[in-house]
Amino acid sequence: MRKWNLLLGALISLLCLALAFAGVEWRRAGEALGRGDWRYFLPAGVAILGYLLARASRWRILLRGRVGLVDAFSLINIGYLISNVLPFRLGDPARAVAVSFDGKVKLSTALSTVVVERVLDMLTVVLLLAVTVPFVDEADWTRQAGLLGGGVGLIVIVALVWLALRPELGRRVLRWGLGRLPSIENDRWLEWFDGLVEGLEALRSPRQAAGLIAWSITTWVLTVGHYLAILGAFIEQPKVVEASFLTAATGLGMALPSAPGAMGVFHSVARYALQLPFGVAAETAVVVAFAAHTFQYVIMCMLGLVGLLQQNVSFAQLRADATATVAKE
């Protein structure tokens, strides 16, 4: 199954790269690249750092403060490094494994916080899309994807909140279900359930829930700022709505299977998110897509390498542990 998933991701990435390059005149693309004002990449880099710090701050709330901000920042960066260079998007399970090494956080708890993070991201992107779409023409496909993603995310977050508030009832339901599957190890699954509930504790506190919402909004506001700066390097007088729509479209597009680092998928989604509704020339849109992806890819990989040194963990060990963790799920 993993082999087929790998092949599917590679095929989708190749098809998306072909779509990204379709009809592009390379001479004009070179001219667009040559006109770039690289000074805009400084604020774009600052926005990326702010984005990563905001994600680390949000993760600390979910981890109930058991991890310091510097460690959370390092582990977030390690996760991006692994997702950028390895298939199957192992970054999230890898940082969950890494944060559990010292025993302060259970692996099941860490994994549950990652699930909550992803749901919060989906809901925030859908909110951003809802605010942006009224100002965008020809965005029906994105609106439909946003509604679907938002519906799924809302169902999941309601289920997680219910589980956080009624853990005993959830445990009884799980025990009842396991009792009808005699070949299942009840104790093992009940232990994982307890870790999951522990990871949801922050949802019981209105103050901490508000913090999660605030940091979620901050992460995506900074992402919009990052793309606005990149657009400024290649487009005269870029608009916030362009950066917002680009953020929402690429955020939803990342749900597609792909090669490591969302290669191809990001580029095709970014190109057409700029070209179709806003009339940006295909060559300029492609240059923006590749510049944005390459810039954040390089920065996140470098920060991930620094994180590995700070945490004194082995890349190979994390890869093996994350793969084993995913295989058990």
C-alpha cells in the first residue's frame, strides 16, 4: 500500500508540474524573473519566522506548556524538514515522536495535538477563503472545496470538543466497541485513548481555546503577509486579496497527495490561483509560484537542520520512528 501511495503522489506531482508549465513562454518567464525586486524577500523571510513562532506558541498551548518555546520552535522546524524531503508527510508524526523522547509528553498525546492543529488550520483557511471569495471572480471551484473542507473540519472539531468534555463517556463507547472485536488488544487502545484525551485538555478551557484561535489566525495572517511580499517582488502594486486568495488556494491544495515538499501541486495551484481570477500573466504567475516555494523550502529546511542540532536527535532515527508510528495507526 505504501508503494502505491508513493507512486500516486509522484504521479500527481508530475501531472501538476506539467499543468504549471503549460503554455509558458520561457523567454517571458526569464524576463519576469529578471525584473524581480529581491528586497521584498526580507519581509517575506520575517513573515515566515513569525509564522513558525506562532505555530510553536499554539502547539505549546495544546501541550499544556510542557515544552518551552525554543524547543517547540525547533521541533516544528524539524517537522517541516522531514515533510520536505521524505514522502508520506512524516513531519507531523516525527515531531510528535521527538517531543515524546524525554517522557514529559506521551506519544499518543503529542499525536492528538497534531490532529487538533490540522483541524484548526483547515477551519482558519476556510474562514480566510470565506472572507476573500466575495472579492474574487471565477472562484467557484475554490468555494466548493472550502465548503467541503470546512464541513469536514467542523465535524471533526465538534467531535474533539465533545471528547474533551466527556472523556469518560468516550472511553465507555470505545470499550464497548473493543469488546466486540476479540482480536483487538483492549489495553493498548485504551492507553492510546487516554493519551488522546490528555492532548485535548486545552479545549476544555475557554481561555486556552481563545489562545488557540488567536494563534491560528495569526499564523495565517503572517502567511498572507509572506505571499504579499513575494508578490511585491514581481507584480506592481499587489493587492491583499491576491495574497489572501493565494494563501487559501494553496492551503487547500496541500491536501492532495504529492511528492515531498508538495512539489508540483503547490506550483500549479499557485499559478492558476493568480492567473485565472486576477489575470496575472502565466509566466509571472509561474515565477511567483517557484520563487515562493523555493524560498520557504530553503528557509524551513535550514531551520530544520538547526533544530536537529539543538535537539540532538538523529534524522534517521526520527524517520524510522515516525514511519513505525504511522504504520501502527
